[in-house]
Amino acid sequence: MSPREGSSRKGLCRSLAALARPHVRHLAGGLALLAATSAIETLIIPVLFTALLVVVVGPEVLGGRYTIPIVGVDVARLSAAALGSTSRAGLLLAIAVAGVLAMATKALCHAGRLVFAHEFSFAVAYDLRSRLFTHLLGQSADFYEHERTGALLSRLTGDIYVLREGLGPPLFEIAQAPLTIAFALGLMLSISWPLTLATLAIAPPVVLALSWAGRLMRRLTISRQDRLARLNGYIAERLGAVQIIQAFGRESHELDEMRRLDSAYFRDARRLVWLYESMGPGNELLVGLGMLAGLAFGGWSVLGGSLPREHFILFFAIAPAAGSQLGRLARIGQIRQQIAGAATRLLDLLETVPSIADAPGARPLPAVGGHVRLDHVSFRYRTGGPVLQDVTLEVAPGEMLAIVGPSGAGKSTLVRLLPRFFDPTDGRVLVDGIDLRTVTLASLRGQIGLVSQDAILLNHTVAENIAYGRPGATLEELHAAAAAAHATDFIEALPLGWETIVGERGATLSGGQRQRIAIARALLRNPRILILDEATSALDSSSERLVQSALGRLVAGRTTLVIAHRLSTVRHANRIVVLHGGRIVELGTHVELMERSGLYRRLHDAQFVLSEAVAR
């Protein structure tokens, strides 16, 4: 093992220990019952089984009493004292009763161990999923531009399921096998160390095979889960674009690609199964050979008089338990590597540091007046060229600023700097003279309302979607926000009115209806700063007039940044800034910009010609 692998393994163990620490009570209880189960199964039950056989065959008589000396303990004397009878039948009954009690105790301990194991695994999985979900909610926008939703979902479900399965009852197998083997070896060595060595002569090949298989299992487990994440990501993405696939007749192509990804996943899964399933029979064969060697040596010792018959019987009552546990080490290797593989992927995700986070010492942003300033702001994504270049812009409190320009000019990127979905590569963004990087994200975003081009709704009721930004809003406030967004009429016409479930992403509503609910949601929050990113693009002409009318009343006294593709919707803005190539090329009112005959005038005239052609 290389130093890097050793360091990685230590780090993984520390991380898993940190996850388990809050639930150590379940772990300790399960391990205590596991130790009791192993002791009863390996020490007590084999001794009682041996004593029963000796009683049936015929115990020795010493001083007028039956005697069954087993590793220094006279089981017959103890049984007679417990039952108060010295007859052979009484001795048989006493040992049988003791055996029943031992097996009942073992069963109870085993059941309790399983309960503790499941409680432990579910508790760890619950905490880990909550931590991961919280961590993902805190990731920056650039994280989701490079991560596929399906792959993340695979980690939150598939990897956590694999980890939970490994941390349940199988985890205790990792502890049970060495513990049982230790108990068994201790008793076997006390009986006869030469016989023990003869029986375990085959152990080194088993250990080497298990070590090799364990390393291979870990690599295959990680590879299998990675391929499953890619498969899930692909399927989730394609299911979200079914209409496009159908429209272009690409069903066969997408099916072939899905099969290719599925085949790659299946190959690793099959290799893992073959490796695991072949280790069991192979280990059984080796253990069986060891048992035969021990039986031959032990039988020769009994015939030679160097080993008492009861010790021979006890030895081979214990040896199968030790042998089965030795064979189970193959299963332990798989479990350990399964846990390590899933945990590695999950912990790697948890270690992803958000690019946008509260700075050390960040303070809450006080209630703002709404003065916005971009001071020599430039921005570029991690890949690609500059998106914004040396942009300096000031928006007065209560002013409506429209941002227009051709596609790719940087309009959406500019407004996304305000709620700190991104930070500028150079320059500063300030609100009321405060650099946004010095305040907490929650206090900043709590004073900004956003309505984007893609009105995203959750699979809740209409009322819950509108109240999403203000969960404690009253019913009167909900109705007022909906009325301001001209959404009341269609809401009350829905089958269940305000309690109608809108479906995933608002699938049961039209685009205009979704947009008006999104506008009502933003208005209910009553933010000082409002961002409208193509907010009316999904509305028909009638709905657009209603919403524009509502917005015209509601932006009064509120700093508003409006991105619009249709220039006819921003004529009433206080000022219009024109972006091109990430730079401000024009700034002024609609009338001023039309008089300059620059880019704004060309864009406006082109849209006018197009609308006239469509009308004709």
C-alpha cells in the first residue's frame, strides 16, 4: 500500500468515525451483544455439545462419580451440582437444559444485535443524507453547471443505500469474524497447539487471497457506482427532454446510448458479483482441506493416547465455527470495500467547497435603501472567455433599470452578481455602499426578489408556492400578492383553487400562469431590490399587459433591474443600459437611445420589422 493510499484510508476511517460518533450508543450495544453471541456460540455451546456426546458414549467414573474433564473443567461435576442428581440420566438432562438456555440466550442476543445494527445504519444514513442535502443547497451556481442532477441524485440515494447496507448487520460481521476466530483459536490452542497448527496450515493462502480480492473489490465498487451515477444522470436528463427527443425522432439513438452506459455499469457489477461469489466456494475448499488435515492428525493423536477423546470432539466442534468465520472473511472484505467505495464518493462530495460562501466575519446586511453600484466589474466563467468587462453602473434607489442587448451580451450574468450567485472576477458589487462579499448571503438574498424567465414552481399547492418566500404570510397577504400579479381569477378557477397541486415544475399550469404565480411569490416577499429576468417572456399579449400594469404600480419605490428581450416592454424604464460583448455600449432613456441611432435603435427597429411581418 502506497503512502498516499494509507493516508487516504486513514482519512476515510476518521471521517466514518465522525459520522458514527453521535450514534455510538447503538454501535456499542450491538458490539456488546455480538461479543456475547460469539462467546456462547464458540465456547459454551461446543462444550455442552461435547459433554452430551460423552454422556451418551459413556463418561468416565472417578471416585464413584461421573467425570467429563474438558480443558480443566469437570462438566459432569458442575451439572450434577446444579441439578442435584448424580445419575447418568440426570446428567444428560442437566446438560440438555443448559444447552437450551444457551441457545435461547444466543438467539436473543443475535436478535438484539440486528436491531442495534439497523438502528445504527439508518441513523448514520439519515444524518449523512441531511448533511449532503444541506451541503448541496449551499453550493454555488457554477457547481451545478458542471454536475449533473441525475449523478447527484445517485449519490443521495444509491451511494447512501450502499453505505447503509454496509453499515447495518454486515458491519458487525466485520467484528464478529475476528472475535469468533479469536475465541475459537484460544480454546483450540489450549486443547492442542500441534493440532491447531495442523488445521490452520492452509490459512496463509486464504489471507493472501482475501487481501487481493479486497483491493480489487474496492476498485470495482467505486467504478460501478461511478458508472451508475453516469447512467442515472443520463436517464434523468433525457426524461426531462422527452418532447425534444420525440420531435427530432432520436428515440433509437438515445436508447443505444443508454444501453452503452448500462452495459458499462453491468460489466463492473457482474465482475464484482463473480469475484464475490467465487471467493466463497474457494475459501470453503481451502477450509475443508484444513479440516481434513486436522482430523487426520487429531485422530492419529487419539489413537496414540496423546489426546483425550473429549478434547478431540470439542476441537472439531469448535473448528467448523472458526472455519466458517475464516471463509466469511471474504464477505468481510466485500463489505469493507463496499463501505469504503460508497463513503469515498459521498465524502468527496461533502468536501466540495462552495465558491460562494460567507466570508470570515461576514455581518448581516441591514435594511437597504436599494442603491446599487457595480464598480469596474469584470467576470469570466471557469471555462471560456470574459463575459463582463470593466462594467461600471449605478442604480438609484427606486429606479427601474432595463438591461438589453443581443444574446450572449452578459445580461443575465450581470444581474446574477447581485444576489451573489457568482462573484465578479474583478471589481466590486455594492448595495448602499456595502461590498456584498462582506455580508452574509442569507441577509443579502432576503432583500432581493427574483423572477426568472423559467418560472420554477415546486410540486406543492398554489398557496404554498406563492408563500414560499414568506412562509408566515397571512391569507390576506397571499390574495393581495396574487391580485397584484393578476393571478386571482385563474387560481380560483382551478379544480381546488388555492389548494390545487401544480405538479412538478408547475406542469399542470400554462407558461403564463406559472409566471404570474412566480411574480406573486416575489411580490409577497416585498423586497427592496427586484430582479426581473425576462419575467414577461412567457406571457401572451393579454397576460403581458396585465402583468406590466401590475409591475408598473409595484416597482414604485423599489430598485428594479429588468432584463428584456422584447424592447417594447421596457420603454417605460427610467433608464436603459445596452450591453454588447460584455461591455456597456449605451445608456439612457428609450427616447434618448432611439435618437442616437446606435445598437438599441437597430435592435428596436429589427424587432418592429419582425413583429409587423408576423402581424401580416
